[in-house]
Amino acid sequence: MLAGGAVLADRPSAVNAVLAVGVLLVAAGVLAAPRVVRLWTELMGERAARVREEQRAEIAAHLHDSVLQTLALIQNRAGASSEVARIARAQERELRDWLFERDVPVATDLAAEVRAIAAAIELDYSVHLEVVAVGASVPGAAPLLAATREAVLNAARHAGGDVSVYLESSPQGVDVFVRDRGPGVALDEVPGDRLGIRESIIGRMSRAGGSASVRPGAGGTGTEVHLRLPAGAER
């Protein structure tokens, strides 16, 4: 009888222990559930992003082998200064921006803003503009952008043909080179009433704490405009 009573006395304690363990397990599950759901959501998001990237790569490869090559052929056959070539270049740029996701906000990236300027000028002038950017992405500086636009616009108006824009950013500052293959011009040959170069480019860069130079291109062909904005200058 005493042994049986001891067993009965211990049974509630065992039941309570089991219940306590069960409660702890449930509580742990409740606490862990949000983390598990978050990890699962992140996993599914990464998987979906990977699938989208693979699909984009396949589309890019197909379009490169078909549409982009066709647009390039149209430009070569039509000539850089023709209306057909101008439209083909604009379409090619838009397609490449979409394919390679270069549609970053123009207010935050200098290279993107210069590309937007080039695209807009190409719509108005028979010119082929190529923009190359080297170095880390930097915010667009209003004076530098305005001077760059004026330099590119001058090249489109007076030189035409092919114009290149080269941007290089470093911890010391930003350099922009605008080169054309026109008849060429030196600053001392520019008439005094040509304020587009003296004020809109050189004066603007000087007021912003930078510098600008205009000189004949390599070998005396064309014109090169060099804009420089040191780090810490007006942004």
C-alpha cells in the first residue's frame, strides 16, 4: 500500500514535468516561427531573383544576337549623321539600358546623368555620342553637368559625326573629357562674343572651384574640352 501510494504521489509530478516540457516546446516554436517564416521568405525571394536574372540573361543574349546587331548594322549602313542612324542609336541605348539595368536615378549618379544628356542631344542633332565612365559612382554636380552639357552641345553643333565623352572619378576629384573630330578650335581663336565656351564652360567651372581647358585634339584633329572638379569643390 505504501509503495502504491508513492507511485500515485509521484504521478502528478511526472505529468506536470511533461506539461512543462510541452509548454516550453510550444513557446520555443512560437518564438522561432517568425524567424523560420522570414528565412523561408528570403530563400524564396533569392530563388525568384535568380530565376529572373537567368531569364534576363537569356533575353539579353537573344536580343544581342538579333535586335542589337540589326540596330548596329543600320547605323553602319546609314552613316553616323543620318536620321535613320540617329533613331537606331536612340533605340539601341534604351534597349541596352533596360537589358543591363542602367536605369539608376539620374539625380544620384554622374555617369547616368551624362548618358541622359547625350541621349537627349542625339535626338536633336546628327551626331554619335559615346559615353565611357571609369571609377566609382559619384553624385552629379550641377556646375560640372551644366558645363559638360554645353561642351557636348557645342561639339554636336559645330563638329557633328562622332563625339566621345570620357569620365574618370577618383578620390582627388572628377575629370570629364569631351572630344570631337571636327575642324578643331583653340580658345584664343574663339570670338569674344562666344559666351558658350568662355562663360558657360570655363567661367562656370571656375566659379565652382574647378577648371576647364579647350585645345585642339590629338594630331590637331578636332577639339578636346577638359573639365576638372576637385574633391571638396562645389557640388
